[in-house]
Amino acid sequence: MVARKSLKGDYCPSARSLDVIGDWWSLLIVRDAFDGLTRFGEFQKSLGIAKNILTERLRTLVASGILELVPTSEGGTRMEYRLTAMGKDLFPVMVALRQFGERHLFAPAEEHSVLVDRATGQPVQLDIRAQDGRAIGPDETVIVKVPEGE
Amino acid sequence: MVARKSLKGDYCPSARSLDVIGDWWSLLIVRDAFDGLTRFGEFQKSLGIAKNILTERLRTLVASGILELVPTSEGGTRMEYRLTAMGKDLFPVMVALRQFGERHLFAPAEEHSVLVDRATGQPVQLDIRAQDGRAIGPDETVIVKVPEGE
DNA sequence: CATTATTGGTTTAATCATGCAACCATTCTT
DNA sequence: AAGAATGGTTGCATGATTAAACCAATAATG
């Protein structure tokens, strides 16, 4: 592939995010981490990913600060992969992907999972709002470039 | 690579979304489309992507219903790629990625772009809420499986 | 109108990434 | 102590991506 291009230097925050989690497996690993998976073997079984690739992806996610490697709670010498605070900030990304999938990629009566409020059992909702609280869509927004230092 | 695994059959909506837009280039193309780019050459120049890959990705995005190929507004025979309604529903995904990048992948005073309300110039905000309106995080949610037909 | 440049690709060859299977060291389990 | 599970590593085959050359059709220019 002649070295995939890095977007680290891109001034667009979306591009930088994709540089970190934009490859084929990373977000699926993060999804499983949100689902409570922590162990190498769990990810491997859940995703059916090749072990060498999983090794490399986990390593990258740890290096990026999205996962961290901590001793298992049960005291052994084994380690487990846990979402860091930064990793948990990917929650909106996961919810947005989920919402898009629910809306467009399932047949009307097709079986699928839903993300619900643990307290009430009701589905959660995601919305994008202006400062005054009104919902806002892509056509009502613009991207502006903030000069350095502001 | 022995054929990348398809997630079409996965019951998880996030996985299905990633099946459609989860590869290295697709979301970057969508980002550029949100930025107003429409022509093959514009995407090619903006992304520095190989032309054959761009051809294939655009074709896939059209086939998925995220982009559509319409005659240019200036009446020529040339075509342009535009976001469909379904494509515009990826807006929250883009905003979530952007927000994550802003928060974690830029140095404090580093230059970056910001998404603002066109009317007021104020940054937009994204939040995830329970039905009663209170903000909700990953630890207050669970994924439940909806049986077929509900 | 003839020429040239631009657009939007296709094709080919080289290179990189990924998957699979085999292997291995360490740690649990019994 | 023996066997199984965990968490990898290594090597090879193959698919995916790239860069570069090429090309047909359209648009711009003299």
C-alpha cells in the first residue's frame, strides 16, 4: 500500500479522529469495550479477528490513550484492556453510528439491539443543538477555521 | 488479505454502519461532501487518494445510498456527487468525530476548524440524553436485544 | 474550427496490510 | 505434575492500496 497516509497534521478534527480510530477494526474493538469486553480472548472470539492483527490494534489503541492495560480485578498477573476516560469520550461516536445503522441498515421488522437508559429502559437519543438549544442540521452549520492561539 | 469480513448480518447497528462507511477513505469522502465538495477531481485533490480507489469508493457510496450522482447544476453533461438524505444522516457521526478530535487530538493552542451555527456563529453541541432530557453517559446505558418484529 | 487542457476515469505493476495456520511461553486448573 | 487455556509471535499466501502511465470525452482557447 505504500504507507497509508497519516492525517496527524490535518487541521480538521474529524480527520485526526479517523487517523486514530478510522481503520477497519479499531471501532469494533471499542464497541466491544463499551459492551464490557476486556480480555484479549474475548475480543478475538467476538470479532473473529486474526490474533496478530488484534495484537497490533490493541497496542495502537493503548498507545493512543483509548484503552489501558490494567491488572485483572481478580488479582492474577493477567492483564485486561479497559477504556480510559478518553476512550469513553468515543461514546457519542458509537451512539451516532448505532443510530445511523438503526435508521438505514435494517429492514423494518428486523431484529437488532438497542441502547437504552439503564434506569428507565427507554432508548437514548442523540441530538445536535445550537447554543440556544434548538436542534440543528448540516445545512444550518458552517466550518470556520480558528486561528492559532484562540 | 483474504477478503475482509462483512458485517452485514451482524445484529449490532454500529457494526452494520461500519460495514458501509468503516473503511479508511469513506468517511473522509463524506466529510468532504459535507464541506461542499462534489466533483471527482475535488475529492481527489483534497484527499490525495489514488484515483482508482476513489472511483471504487464513490461507486460503493453511491451503491449504499449515501451519495448520488446527479447532473451538474451548470447544465453540462458532467456529473457531480451529492449527499443523499441518508448521507446527511451521517451528520451526527461527523460531529461526534469532530468533537472527539477537538477534545483529545489537538494541543491547547493549536489551530483547528470548528463547526458553528451559521445563524449565530456559535459552536454547535452534541449531547446524548435520556427520554426525560437529562444527559446520559456510557455507564448509565445498556444494550438490549429487541426481538424480531418489534 | 482546430488545438489544447481538463475531467473522470482505467490499467498495470509494485508494495503493503491482512488473514490463516502453526507454533510457543506462561499461567491456571485439576 | 500434567494438561488446558491465555495471550501472544512468526511465516507465508493473498487481497487491498498506491503511484504512474494511459485514454476517451468534454470544455476551453486561439
